[in-house]
Amino acid sequence: MTAPARAALLRRFPLVVCTIAVLIVLFMPASATPQGADGSDKLVHATMFAVLAATSRFAGLSAAATLSWIVVFGALSEVAQGAIAPLGRSGSPWDFAADAVGAVLGTLGYAAVLTLRGRGRSTRPHGRARQSSP
């Protein structure tokens, strides 16, 4: 495997791990799901989908592609939760809204981190800063 191919694979690994973790949480039976304060599940949904968005951007997907697949994933997961009776869960438009908000926040957060990381850095190759004159 070439170095660029290995690097691309390593950049996708966090997205794969996060997607599996989100699927486990979303499709865990209701009886196994911890209960928190009212509405706390919306925070969990937004956080999970924000992390998915950030790892999707890190994996190299564009912002548009990231938002597209995550919004579709969120919608389908809510439909599936409602359709799979043994889970004891229900699909919720509010959960979907939290998913979409999380996707947007994760995408924007990733862009903000890239912007902040770029400040003060040289644009010269290999990160070599220009040497200032005495």
C-alpha cells in the first residue's frame, strides 16, 4: 500500500468507528438506553451527529456531501427506529431535527478548527515559516 493510500485510509478510520458507535446507540433497545433529564436525548443526538460530521470532513468529504449523507442517515435512522418494533423505540421528528442541527454544528465546527489552525502558520511548503530579518 502506498503512503498516500495508507494516509487516506487512516483519515477514514475515525468516521468508520464513529458510524458504528452511532448505529449501536441508535438501535440499542429502549430498555438498555440510559434515561436522563427530559430533552437530554436531543443533546445526545446532536452530539453524535456533530461528531459524525466532523469525522466525515476529516475523512475528506466535502461539506455538502457530509451534510447530505448525514441528514439522509438521520432521517432513515428515525424511520427505522419506528419500524423495528422489538427495539421498543419510536422515530421522532425532534430527534431528526437534533440530528440535522448536530450535522450543521459539526460541519461548521470542523471549518472553524481549520481556520483557527491556519492562523499564524506559514503557507510555505512543509510548514517552514519564513525567517524574519534581524
